[in-house]
Amino acid sequence: MTEKPPPYAASSIRARYADGNHINKSREILAKLKADFKSYGKFPMKKVEHKNILLIGRTRTGKSTIQSLLIDPTNVPEELTLRSGTRDPHFQAFHLQEDDVVLNIIDTPGLFEHSNDQMDIRDNETILKTIGFCINMEIAKFHAICFCVSLVAGINAEDINSLKLLAQYLGQETAKNSCVIITRCESISKKQREKLKKELIEDFDFKQIAPFFKLGIYFSGSINRDDLSRGNEETVYHQYSTISDYREELIDLFLKVKDPLPVAQMASGSKQFREHYHAISSNTTAKSSSSDVYGQRLRRYEYN
């Protein structure tokens, strides 16, 4: 009995263009294209994660220096001035190449320029101006809110009071994403830092609000301009080593935060902030709507 031939011979056109062969061939073509683009393509892109970091605190506490440290620990601050460096909210984005993460740093204008016992109207407006700025940038959530204090002259009531007032104003919902950064600590040893942290936690006024800062207490600093100008080589090297550790600890903290805090959720924890936030949010939305083109809002890059 004669065997039946296969549906079509291996050399036939039907065999060459069978569905299975198409799939294998398409995979081969795509692999070649990917290899070519990897080797010769221009402007390669990849998806990155965004972390939004808000720096907040009294005037001249070194908030801008923290930003400078995060970018490059070899940066040396400008000469000391009596005026606050940051007059308006300032936004910058930096790419951590190893982790495919972008840090969006929002530096706020300094608060409490005038010593008083209560948060005055100007301070409220400064915070709201910053929040409005973030809304315009379509930043709707924060991964970390860093309350910055300078304790070079020791713990004082004004620093602690400013932290207390800010915590009260922003509300309890802010706690899980809040930390304290003690600035200008480039020249203190690890033992001194532990002692300072212990004293701060045990301080009568601070310990009442210490639980609010659930992300913990951190340090920052910078290379001292005077030491560098005088050629104090060993001192500068020690400062560089110390602040590099601070930088890595802060970046590690930011990377670990997986649950960002929506600004709208902040508003739910403070009646005063909620009233102000809703007002500024509505105003910002109205302004944005007025810039629509052909009925469609022009959106900026959305930060996750």
C-alpha cells in the first residue's frame, strides 16, 4: 500500500510560508532590530521611577545645601549672607542612573524669618505657594517631607517650636512620610551625632513631637569654605568622608519609601491646611483650565 505524502512537501511554497515559520522568522527579525538599535540607535530611553522630596524649614537652616549635597558632595556652598537664599519654591530633578530613579527635589522658601510664637500669615502663604507650585508641576504626592533644622549652637526653643508648628499645620497624615534633617554637621563624629540625636529625642519639648517623624532623624553638611580656603587638607578630607555618608543614607531613605503621601491626604489631617489647600487647588485648576487649547489641557510631564 502506497504511503500518503505529507499535506505538502518540505520544499513547497506552503511549507516555507506556514504560520509557525512566520512566527520564528518574525522573532529573528525583531531580535536583529533590537540588537541594531542597542548598538547604533540614538537617544535610548527607559522607564524610570520618580521620588518627590520636599525640603521645608526655617530661614538659613541649610535646606539648599542639602540639595547641593545630594547632587554632588564636593560642592562648596556660597559665602555666608544675611539674606535667605531661596525666595521662591525651587524645583530640580536628578537621575540616579544605577537605580533608574529620578529625585525631584522641591526646595521651599525659608520660614519664620521673624521670631514669634505663632506661625504667621506669611509662613502659611509660603507653604501654600509651594503646594500651588507643586500642583502646577503636577506633583500630587510626596515620598519624603524633610523638616530641616540647624543645631550648631545647641537645641533651642525656636527650632523645636518651628517643627511643632509645621507638624500641626501639615497634619498627622504627614507623619508617615516625615523626617528631620539636622544640617551643618560636616565636622562632628559618629559618637557626637549619636549624642546629639539622643539629646534631641530626650529634649522636653521635642519628645512631644518626636513620634511624628516616622522616617527618623538624619544629618547633612557640606565642605566648609573657610577650611578649604585655608588649605586644611585633613579637615576637608574628613568632612568629605562624613558628608558622603550622609548623602548615601539620605538617598537610601528616599529609595526605600514605597508609599508616597498624596497632597489631598495631607489636607484630610489638618482643618487649617485643608481649608487653605482647597482654596489654592481650586484657584490653580481654574488658571490651568484657562490655558486649554482647543478644549484640551496642555499637560506637563507627570511625575509618578
